[in-house]
Amino acid sequence: MRPARILLWAFGLLALLFLVAPVLAVLPLSFSAGAFLSYPLPGLSLRWYADFWTSNFWLPALWNSLRIGAGAALLAGTFGTLAAFGLWRARFPGRTLVLAVAMAPMVVPAIVVAVALLLAFGPLGLSNSFTGLVLAHATLGMPFVVVTVLAALEQFDPVQLRAAAACGASPVRAFRRVCLPQILPGVAAGALFAFATSLDEVTITLFLAGPAQRTLPRQMFSGLNDQLSLTIMAAAMVMVLLSVLLLLAVTLLRRRGNTSSR
Amino acid sequence: MMLRRGFCAALALGTVLLGGQAMAQGRDLTVVSWGGAYQDVQRDIFFRPFQQETNIRLLEETWDGGVGVLRAKVQSGANNWDVVQVESEELLLGCDEGLFERIDYSTIGGKDRFIPAAVNECGVGTILYSFVLAYDKDRLKEAPKGWADFFDTRKFPGKRALRRGPKTTLEIALLADGVKPGEVYKVLGTNAGVDRAFRKLDTLKADLVWWERGSQPAQLLASGEVAMTDAYNGRITAANQNDNRNFGITWTNNLFTLDSWVVMKDSPNRQKGLDFIRFATQPQRQAQLAQRIPYGPTAKGAADGIPPAVQANLPTTPENHEDALRIDDQFWLDNLDKLNQRFNNWVAK
Amino acid sequence: MRGRLAAAALVAPLLLFLLAVFVLPIGAFLLRAVGEPDVPPVLPRTLAALDGWDGQAAPGEAAFAALVEDLREARARDRAAGEGAVARAAARLNNDWPGFRSLLPMTARRVAAPFEGGAREKLLDLAEEWGTPAPWAAIRRAAGPVSDFQLLAVLDLKRDAAGSIGTAPPEQAIFRGILWRTLWIGVLATLICLAIGYPLAWLIATAPPRAVPWLLAGVLLPFWTSLIVRTAAWTVLLQREGVVNAALQALQLTTDPLPLLFNRGAVLLGMVHILLPFMVLPIYASLRALDWRLPRAALSLGASPWRTFWRISLPLSLPGVGAGSLLVFIQALGFYVTPALLGGANDQMIPYFVAFYATRTVNWGMAAALSLLLLAAVAVVVGVYARLVGFSRMRTA
């Protein structure tokens, strides 16, 4: 190997270390028997996980996160898939504008959305409600679903739809029986993206959620603001495990998507 | 058609998933306090027993003060708090602006149950406490004698922490500048006096760290981040008791005040909130609280239940109260918003 | 034609949903930046009485009487309904004429009860400022229904009594500084991400196929890890009694723990850590799509490796660099949680002040004006990008 190449590897591995190490370095603290935030650990125990399990806050927060994430993914997945299919089928006037609106939640800073929704949802009784949070989080997930499903549709040959129509299938039936099965991995991946986006969201939740709707990230935020305890690290561990599961699921779906289109 | 049916099924599934709660209008009683060690004690002595005895579900929330937060809650139409522990000037301002429900004293046992200072048309006093000068005895060889020493970084090297906001900070600056407690608000009432306070703060600005949450001062001292800080007296004693710290308190010219329970305007849980306030102001419960974290009780008869050893740590004890400055609610009622803005701009620079 | 209609019908649910839950709420919120909703409902009679006022000296008894009547009524409404209207009007007027924040509520409280004598006499007795034209002029300037007051304020500008635009007094002029700070932190974060991200993407794109999944996993795992978890990790690492300080002391590199948290460095560290994958993935995508025969041909024709990179590989990967920089910079501008947890008072960016005005001072107008400023910055960046690169070439990983 040339020296330049060795240098590149060294630099690249250092960069990866910077990306991965911080989280990996603090997670073992959650197994500490003591209460301090540094190594060496005075001993191993599950006391912080027990605290996570028994406290009034953490487990309900996890449950809230999962429910809101599922609702948001469902909404975003349904609307996003329909829209992507429409965008892919035909070029109609205003298509670019629709795309721009669909992508906008990715660019507008969360804090602007948060304050705007606080003011809009308050009079409607949607703030401090699960419904309000699901609606808000679904908005954030839409662009991911649209992008992912559009990418999946690029692999799909539209001739198949015409063939189905020639065999007498209605357009809806053709979509459900011919198209949907082939792009399903893309749809599922998009929905998972939307779920992950919701799971990660703090700012909007901070403004819209009442104490009964607190999510796991929101609970971690107040914990970091108030008293730094190792229970937060236990919660972080739970969130990392969730992230790994999601990443694995999306990777598997990608593989399936690729093989099925081949 | 199939598509629409599928879509409807998805929506229906969504509704099921969200459960009935999303649709339910009522929400659980939400009590808001100041977090950290103090709220931990409140949880043990007020919140949990209240839930067990009344079967009313109670949710907790933590805040760090500011009448603007309460205004935003009420005026955004999205208020989700019911009972809040507020500081004295927040009580007056909020009451004046109609942010709180009037207290019906007949439902909580009558005004005579309380010391006179605790009775307000919008709120019921819950604790008497002081802002004190706190330091770590293990790190400072010599005890600081007062706020002048707080500003003396040559004699006592190290950073300082103060509560972010003009209230207490400006008073401390003037006290450190040699103003007598009795004169503080007379001086602060003039523009020259406010300038004088900010000039004094300028001398310390480079060494200042701001805290917002009541749990922070003890943490800042414990980690050695700062050499001295102002702090709620109870949190310092609690850190000594619970975490084996060796913190010292300088009571000279401590800033004395009280907090109150209020019920937020148009709270759907108004009656439950009053039930909670009645529960949390029982003399024996207040006495229990004082033994865990030394704040003075507001219910008559509660002080009798507090052992002498604990009394020494209370801000109401005569020797601690002697040269204290009572925070002037009326002054802050008239000036808080103005000085808040000046203070925030001063900090942001 | 029917196909088009069907397509439009398929798009409609998403469009209507986003209109209802995204476009309209944000639009309504941003409109508040030019609204004047606070003063007119509180002081209707006063504004009417000031209609023909010349602005030279304090107005006549009629305006004083109108003010007293307005304040009495508004205060009674506030106390009954919790509207806080007087406080909000005071906050709005205070932005124009400092001192109003206390003057108006104080006056309202003191005139609530009936009093003997004229209104003018009573008000002058309460505060001599009422005898000067300045507060009255400020009231008149807030008559609405729309104004550019807040838009000017977030640029540190304000109108004087004659209506011409000048700079705001120094103790109010904080927003330009905050804007530059926001942009500067965004630029720094983007540059650092680029400096680390490009070589890393290059390495992944040129590594042996066996190693690629592992290298990619190293980027994707943090990418999928929650922002709050990563911010929490940095808080724990950088604490005064945290992992890094403990390690430094154990290695005897320092004797006293270093103050690593609550400063600009910590904010940048956290932001770069969170944003780096957004830089690496697009660059990697464009490098992978690159036709490697081109640089190889250049090399075989005798160009130096450096020249080959500079003239061929780098230009061909520019779309990835552009997309990555755009993603990183735009997101950096909107960061709220990370600076709030890792930064000090001087490291907060525009989003923090949007939240501050919205939740701590009930000044929706200023929150909206600052949001508009933030969105304008984002729009400029996106516009420049669209002009230079175009979105058709943008690849998201």
C-alpha cells in the first residue's frame, strides 16, 4: 500500500471512531453499580434498568413513543405511498409544486413547525393529545416515504400495469395485485423511516406534548436538563437497541427490494 | 374501491392503536414543581400518598419559573398544567392578569389554618425559604462572610454561579456593593441604582455561570465547577444529608421569600387541584417535608412538629432570619418584566 | 387525461394533509410577524383620541381620560378571563419605548379604582413620563393592523418618530449578532463535516468490497441513533466529572478537570457528530456512481495523482459535495436541542430565541419574525443550490 493510502485508512478509521465511539463509550455506564458518570465502574448491576422499569416516567414514555411512532408511520406510509404512486404515474400540472410541498418538512426547522403547531393546535384541542402528536410526526415522515417509494417505483416496469389492464383488471386491482407486492419493501422501508423520525423527534414533542404524552426522547431531554442520572443511560441503551433493530429491518428490506426487482 | 377500503382500514387501525385516550377530553391532574431533590421529597410526602388516599391519578411536571411561561400556557390555548408551585412575584403578576383561579378557602380548611403571609386570593403558601450563599467546605479553606466575598475573586479564586434572571441577582449585586438590606429596593427603584447593580455584575461577568434549575447549584458545587453559588437553602442541606456533601451556608443577608400553590385558570381539574392543595398543606405533612429538606412550613402548628436540630437549618429560625432581605414582591410586580428584558439583553451580549 | 386526473386524486390526500397540518399553520404563524394584534384591542379609545394629535407635546385631557377608561376595562377583562392583554400590549409597546413594560400594567393597577380629579393630573402623578410625547407616539405607532415593526426589530432596526428607519439603540440591538452567530456556527459545522466527510467517503468508495459493509455500518449506525442519545452521550463524556476528564486525569495529562461542557466547542463537536453522516452518504453515493475509468485514464496518460484528483475526480463528485453541504448547513441552522444542552448562554442560535419568545415572553410576533429570518436564510441557501446544481442531480442515500 502506498503511504497516501495508509494515511487515508488511518484518517478514515479515526473518523469512524469519532462517529461510533462516543455512544459506545457511555452505554456501559448504564450497567454501573454506582452513581458516577465515569470509569472504572465500581461494579456491575442492573439497578438503573430496574429504575427505568419501576419509575413513573420511563416505561410510559417508551410506550408513548412506540404508539405515536406507529400512528405516524401508518399515516405517512398510507398518504406517502398513494402520493408517490400518483407522482410516478403521470405528469400533471403542478407536479413540481406538489413535490416541493411534500419535501418541505425536511427543510423547515423543527422549532418553526413546533411553535406554529402549538398556536394552531391549541384552539382545536389538539395540543396535549396523542392525535396532535401523531399528525405532527406524520408530517415529518411524509418526505421519507415519498422518496423511498418513488425510488422503489423506478425499479418497477409500468408495462406490467398495462398488461394487467389488458387482462381486464381495474386500475386499483392492478395496483394492489401487481405493483404493490413489488414495491412493498420500499413502502415498508419508508414507513420505518417515518417511524424512526418520530422516535427521534424532540423539539415538536417538547411544545405539543402534555405530561401524559411524554415520549422517551422528551423524557431524556428533561432528565438531561434537571438531574443527570444513569437511568438516562439505561434509556439511551433502550433507544440504541431500537435504532439497531430499525437499521437491520431497513437493510433487510433494501436487500429484498433489490433482489425482487432483478 | 379496494384502495379506499384499505385506506379506511388503515385509519381505523390507527384509531385503535392510539386507543381511547386520544379522544378522551379529560386529562389527569398535573402538578408542577421545581424538580431535583425538592420534588423527590414532594413525591414521597405529597404526590404518592395523595394518589393512594384519593385514587386520583396525578402527573408531575418540572419547571424553572417565569411568569411568561404561565402566560404562554394560558394564552396559547394549550394549557396542560393544573396546580403549579409559583414564586411570590409570579403569584401577584399572574393573579393580576387572571392566569390563576381564585382560591376558595372554605374548601381547603379556611384562611385561619395558615400564617397570614401565606394567604393570597390566588394562591396558598407552601414553603418559606431563602436564597443563601453556598460553598463547598472541602474546597474553600476560609468561609466567605457575605456577598462582598462572593464578588471577591482575588481572595476566593474560582467561578461563581447565580440564578439566571434579574430577581435575586440584582439584590445580591447591591448587597455586595455595600447597600444595606433595608435600602436595597430604594436603590433599585432608580435607574442609577439599576445601573449600579449591573456595573457590579460586570466586574464578575467573566467568572459567572448561570443556573436555572434548583438542582443545579448543588451539582455545580459538587463537581467543583464553581467555588460559590447562590442556592435555595434546602437543596444545600439536602445535598449534605443525602449525598454526604460538606457544603457550607453563609446566612448573612440571605434573601427570604415564599412559594405558593396556584390553580391554573380554567383548569378542568380545579376541584382535584384544591383537594391536592388541602392535602399538601396539612401541618404534619409540611413538618415531614421540613425534616427531609429544611424549608419553613406555612400551616399553623406545623413548626411544632419539627425537631430543634432541623429548626437550625430553617430560614425562619431567628438567628438565620436576623439580617435577611425579604424579597419585595411589590417591587418585582412593577419591575420584573422591564428588568427581565434588560437582564436578558445583558446576558446575551 | 384520465390518467392525470387519477394521479392528481392519488396525490390529493397527502397534499390536503400537509396543507392542513403544515402549510397553513406555518403560514398563519409567520403572518404574526407583521401583525399588530396586541395594542388596538386594549386601547381602542386612546387610539381614537390620538387620531388628530400633532405629536409635539403630550395630548389633551381627552386622550388621558380615554386611556384610563381603556385600561380599566382591559384590566377587568384580564382578571376575569386570564387573557393577559394588558401585559401583552405592554410588552409590545416596551419594544418600541423601553419602560412601557412596567408603566402600562402599573398605571392600569393604580387607576382601577375610581379617583378624584382629572385623568391627566392622576396619570402625571403616577408617572411623569405620561407628560411627554414619547409614550403616546409609541401607542400610536402600534395602531396596526399591520406593521413592519417586528421585522425591523429582528434586523436591529426601528423607525423613529418621523417614520424613517434607523438602527436600534445598543441595548436592544442583539439580533444581528445572533444571526451572524447562527450562520457562522452553520458554516463551521459544514466545513468541518466536509473536511472529515470527504476523505471518509473516498475511503469507503475505494475500499475493497469486503470492507465496505463494515465501513458503511460505522456511518449508518450513528446515523440511525437518536439525536438525543448522541447529545446525552456528549453531555456524559464532557461533564466535569465525566469520562473524558476522568481519563485525562488518570493519564496525568491534567491535574484539574477541564471545563469542556457549555461552550462553543462542545456545541460544534455535538453538531458535527450528528451531521457528519449527512455529508458522508451523499458524497459516497456520487463517488460510487463515478466512472473510475476516467481518473485511471488520466493517470495512465501521465497526470499526477493530485492533478487527477483535482481536475477529474473532485469535479465529478461535486454534486455529492453540494448535496451533503446543503443538508448539513440547513439542518445546522435549525439546531435547537443540541446547543440548548451542550452550549452556554453565548452559543445559542436563532431557534433558541424563537423558543424563548414563544414560551417565556408570549411574544408570538417576535418568534414569528425570527422564524421568518431563519426560513429566509434556509430559502436563500436552497435557492443558491438550485441555481448552481439543480435538484435533479441530488441523491439521497
